[in-house]
Amino acid sequence: MKNALAIPVLLATLAIGVAAAQSVWRDEAAFFDNDGMLMRPNPAGWPYISASIGGGATNMMAPEGQEEEAKEIKGDFHVIQMNPWALDQYMESGSFPEGTVFTMTFYTLDQNGFPGDRYWAKAVTAMEVGVKDSERFEKGWGYFRFEAGATTAKAFAVERCQACHIANAATDSVFTQLYSGLPKKE
Ligand code: HEC
């Protein structure tokens, strides 16, 4: 595992200048600042894993007593991607290596334009990110949310995000049971 991480970590180190200047990274490994804040990833070109419409995590976290109202909200369109080298390793081993990054990008739904009952993903509203780093995070993964325009984010407490993933997700806190775009182990 250590050797497998060496190349991505080297690439990330070489690209630190760029990442720091733009406050985004699209390197192979997650990039944290000195305060342990995750810098916003740029998943352009990363493999597609899943797309869905609905409340997702945000509506499922409806405040007590407002669960029914939350169900009525159609919710955003969201697209899940992951860093390419981690996907390669997952396909070989069937497990997610240290340094795996998932991004879930939320878009507004747009229904104008062409005829027919179609919906489009339009403007990006937020991005949620999961990073596997067992040295940094108690239960193996750190979870983050970037509102539109935010460039850094602090990890959420386990109870806020990962608890639901641990209880319901099929593989190491990841909802692999829902991801038709995730290739199977070779
Ligand atoms: C009540 C359950 C629940 C909570 C709480 C929750 N999630 Fe999730 N999360 C899900 C489900 C279900 C999916 C499957 C993808 C989808 O909704 O399309 C998911 C998928 C994800 C993914 C994609 C990769 C993966 O792990 O499968 C990320 C990243 C993510 N959530 C981040 C977060 C963050 C950040 C929080 C806290 C702010 C959070 N989640 C809280 C249920 C939850």
C-alpha cells in the first residue's frame, strides 16, 4: 500500500504550488492545508461512479419532526466520481486504498429548453467529499461539504456523516450497492 501511494503523493507534492494558488486540486491524492482543512477537489475528468436525483444525504438529515416535509423536496441532481488511481486499485483488490477520494457534486435541476419531460443538471450548488485516511480519521474516512464557492472545508464529526454510512453502506462505508457505474473487481 505504501508503494502504491508513493506516486500519487509525489504528484500531489509537485502540484502544491498550483493547488495553493487556485485553492483547488485535481491531483491524485487529497490535499490538506496546515490546519487540517481539506482543499476543494476538482474532479473534472475523474471516473463517473453514479448519478441520482433526490434528497440524498441532505434531506435524510432533516431536523426532527420535519422528516415528512423533507421527503417532498425533489432535491438536487448529484453526480459521484472518484480519483482514478484509487479506482484502479479497487478493481484489483476489491477494497478502497488509503487516499481514496469520492466527490458528490450537487446541481440544481433545470426543466426548460427542449420539448419533453426532461431534467438537466445545471448549476453546481455544493460538493460533498469522502477521503480515506486512517491516520487522520478515527473511523477511516473523513467527510466534508463545500458550499458553492467555498475552497476549504473542515471534517464533520463521525455522528453527523459517517455513522449513517457505517450503518447502511455495503463496502467500507461506501454505498457500493447503489453504484451501477462502479466497475466490479476483475
Ligand atoms: C442518513 C444517511 C446519510 C448521512 C447522514 C450522510 N450520508 Fe453520505 N450518502 C448517503 C447515501 C444513501 C449515499 C449514496 C449516494 C446517493 O445518495 O446518491 C451517500 C453517498 C455519499 C458520498 C459518495 C461516496 C460514498 O461514500 O458512497 C459522499 C462523499 C457522502 N455521502 C458524503 C456525506 C457527507 C459529507 C455527509 C455529512 C454532511 C453525509 N454523507 C451524510 C447517506 C448518508
